[in-house]
Amino acid sequence: MLAEISFPIPLRRTFYYLLPEELELKAAPGLRVLAPLGRRQAAAGMILRVLPEKDADLTGLKELKSVTRLLDEEPLFPEGAPELSAWMSARWGSPQGLCLGAFYAHAPRELPAAPAAAEPEPVLPVPQAPLMPELEKLREALSSGGRRACLLRLSPFERPGPVYAELFASALAGGSSQGLLVVPDLSFIPRFKDELEPLFPGRVGTWHARLTPKRRADAWAGAASGRFRVMVATRTGVFLPFRGLRLAVLDSEHEEVYRQEEAEPFYHAREVLLRRAEAAGASAVLASPCPSIETWGAAASGKLERFGAVPRARMAGPGPDVRVLDLARYPGDVLARPLSDGIFRAVKAGGQALVIAARKGYASRLFCANCGWMPRCRTCGPGLTVLNPAGAGRSLLCRRCGRKEPWPEVCPSCGGKVFRDYGAGTQKAQEAIARLLPGAKIARFDGDVLRGSLKAMNSELDSFARGEADVLVGTRIALRDLGAPRLALAAFIDADSDLSSADFRASEKAYRAFFAAWRLLGPRGELLIQTRETGHNVFSRLAEMDYPSFADGELAARRDFFYPPFSHIVKVRLASFDAGAVDAAAADLLKALSFLGSGGDQGEILGPVVPQGQERRRFHSEYYMIKASSERSAAACLARALALPRRPGVKYFIEADPYGFQ
């Protein structure tokens, strides 16, 4: 008998090994084994299949090596890690071995013995305030047994910890079942662990990247054995083993950090958690005050049950004052007069100001110097980016669909002939505020600070949180988990850079950022937003901060333009020093994807989109965005793109479900 084994290596293949006679009856899919691989005498892999030698394709193999030994007596993942890893590989394109390795790569070589059977420990009752009717319905649904997939829209004013504690207490009561709480950042873990510890004393485990090897092994084994009733984890926690998973909760499900795109295996923790809960027969709850449009669409279509924890009376009450400032009235100013007056007034009164810029450094869009008109793409709508503003061949580019437009000679709105580019990054904003408030302490938090020392990063945020800094200037990352005792004003100085970006999620991300800033302010605070697109639909929803209304409108727009959740996206970027080689590679791609849209399967290809300023570089790059109507069709597009013959000198960057479009 043979075992087909997958190893966590970046090769798109599996390996056949002979099974010693004493292991033939014990070997089964899902079991880990030790086997020689290359120069390694004992590499850990997982069995995918056990089959007779006559059923295996052994073409080209000179000899078969033997499995050294089995590491497990039963599969670590009863719900079937091989099947889940095969789905991940097809969905995001990483080799199945790496996808499978995500499940067991952190497993101790030798697992501790399973604890002796004992009476299940009851969940300790903890007095809680009465839940709102919608939350009470969700709690009853989870405690009734069976598998549920739910969306929970959290209140922006309440701490989610007690809510999650109630849900786990109800779902895990009266048995030895387990729960998983996934959070976007390890800084959230201590807070949620403290909320759950009174319910499950000594049986709440944690999982994150900064665990020591010893603690990592203990946490992994504790989840696998059932010693930990609830695991609080960052995104890789979706791959932990469980003896009896009953409830999985994804906190702040809208966060982009759940998308693993830095290194293989690629995946989205939200989708893996849903698929894994389904396979295990467990319930899954996706929670957020501003759910992603993909999740909102899944609830609208009935794939998720929707529960709302937002009290309407509280939302309708008095809140921060929201003002949208039309930059057409203040041409050339980094800070419009009402904003500079507001910052000056807030700081002089002893308050603090938070100023959000679209990007770090100095930033460019085009507008009419007379009336403020801004050119927009006639195909898909966003503002056009300036290309080569100083050169003779200057033009405008849509960074979403790749359409180019000539430089305008005359403003179609007022007939003016003078145009200016504009934009402001964090450094430019910091300088403007320093001129406005010469004696104020101004902290900055952006990508440059993040890439610096951890000490400098914490120093900038802590000085603002303690009230030592008067103004914090940053990008949107400064909004996450920010506390400020005297915050009186929050401002976005260049909302158009986000709203006019190539990303089809631009409106969603902008609204969520406005909502996050609004939530930080007290009832007498001010939220000011500078824009040249005052008619944009995002701003029409800000007065009441009515997220459901915004999400419904955004969902309708996604349907009209065939974007997720109504399609699946694959992005292919080609790059080379040889422009002709890029063109040839693009022709290969388009030929391979010529099947798209046939046979009743809706689909389209946008592009090529060329990066800004490429005409002044020796390096040539362009990307195509492929939209498929089903996950199966997208997987076929991804597979064909990955199988393209590589042309010499051309680099291929192929990504499913991309979150970046620059």
C-alpha cells in the first residue's frame, strides 16, 4: 500500500511513499507522518490518501521511499484538514502543501496524552445586564444547538467583550465543547481574555505571533486536547485544532488585517472560519459595528442570519457635529478656513485634535482653479489621477479601470483654463498645523513611524492618549483603538484621495473611517471632512451615521458594476524592463482567459491599468482585473493564470481577492 503525502513546502505536488506492513491498517487521511524528504531524513507531512500501488501514477519515479512512522493515532482535525486545504488552494492559489501546513505547522512533534475522561465543568454564571431583544434572540439561537452562520452588528457605544462572554456562556454551557474568538490585533487579546476568564477559570487560552515556542506548543496542545474551553487568537487561530468546536466568533470582521497577503499561504480568515465552522457543525458569528459589504450582502441574500445590537434611540440621540467642507471654496489651502479655526479653537480651549490625511508625506488630483471642477472617469466614476503633470505628454488616468483621458484645455463647468493639482499627506499637514499653532505639541503616526522603532511608534500614540500632545496627525491606522481624554475635534483633510482611488471598496473604507472618528468624539465634538466631491453618496449618510442605509446603497452599486459580493476578483500584474515582453505576456493571459463569459457564466476583464509615472521609468508594469460570477469560475481563471508559460524577463504577480489596486 502507498500513502500520498503533502508536505508544507512551496511545490505544487504531492509525494508517494510505501507504507510498512505494520502501518497499513493504521494509516488514514488526516494523520501526520514522518518520512524522508530530499536531504532531510525525517520531515513531517500529512496523509491525503491511502491507495494500492496499482492506482498511483508512478511515472518517472526510480524508487519509492518508506514512511518512517505515524505521529498521530487519529486525525488532528476531525472536520477534514485535507479537504479544507484543497479548497484554500483553489480559492487563493497557494500550493496545497502550504495551505495544509497552516493547520499543523505549529503542532508539537509529540502530542501530550489526552486527559482522562471527566465530568464536564459547568460554565460559571456571571451576572450580566439584560440583553437587548436582538441579542437575546441570537443567544437563544446559539444555545439551541445545531449550526448557525450569523452576522452581529454591534453597537458602536458598548464594549463587545460582555456580549461575547454571554454568547460563549450560552453556547458552551452544559458540555465540554469549545469556542474560538478571533481578534484583529494581539493588543485586544488581554481585554477579551479578562472578560471570559470568570466564566471558564483557568481554561481560556491565547494564540498570537509573539508567544514563545514553549507557550505556543502548550496553547496548540491545549486546544487540541480540549483543556482550553475558549481560545482567544489573532487570524492564524482559524487553523487551531479543536476537540469539539461549537462556536467561533470573528471580532471586527471588516478589518483588512484578516486578509493574509504578505506571504503564502494566502487566505482570508473570515472565509476560512466560516468554511471550517460549517465542516465542524459549529456556529459562526461575524461581528462588527460596520460590517464589510461582502458580509452585509451575504446577510441580505440569506446566507447569514442578521442580528442587530444597535439601540435605535441611542443612535438617534445627540452626537458629534458633522460638517463637510467644500474645498472648491478654499482653493489651494491645505486646511480650509473653518478647519483651521476649529483646530485653533479646540486646542486653545484645552482640547485635542485628530487630523487624518490620506497618505504619508506630501501628496495629487487635478481641479479647476476657478470653480473647483474635478475630472472624473466616464466609465466607472472615480476622480482621475494626474500623469506627468510637467511633461508635454501629460494626461489623466483612472486607476480603477485603466482608462486614460487627455489633459483638459478648458473647464467644462466654468470655461476656466487654469488647473491645479492638490493633495496633502501627513508631513504637509503637520507643517501647516505647526504654522497655525507654533507652541503646540504635534505628534505624527503613519507608515514611516510604523517602519521605525517600536519605541517611537508607541511614544507618538501614548503621548496623545495621555493628553500630552495637542494634535495627532496620521493616516487611518491612527483610528484603531485610539483613546484620547480631551479629544474635541477630528478631521479628514483629503477625503477625495480615498473616494477617488482605484479600489472598488473606496466608499466603504471611507465611510468606516468617518464612522470610527465620529465614535471617538464626545457629544459636543466636531467631525470635519474636506472634499471637492460634496455630492458623493457617502456624505449624504453622515448626518445620522446610518450605516445600514449606506450599506444597502453600496450593495446596489456593487451589483450594478459587478463587484463583490456579486463577483469574484483575480488580479494579474505583469512587470519587466522589456515593454514588448509585457505585451506578449498580456496576450498569453487574455488568450488563456478567453473562456470567461461563455456558457452563461458572466465575467469580464478590466485593463490594462498602468501605474502613475511609468512613462518616465525603464521598468514597465501593468495589471488586469478579472471579474468572475462564481467562485468556481474564479478558481478556473486563477488556475489558468498560474499555469501560464513564463516569458523570460517578465515577473508575474497573481492574486485572488485582492485588497490593493495601486
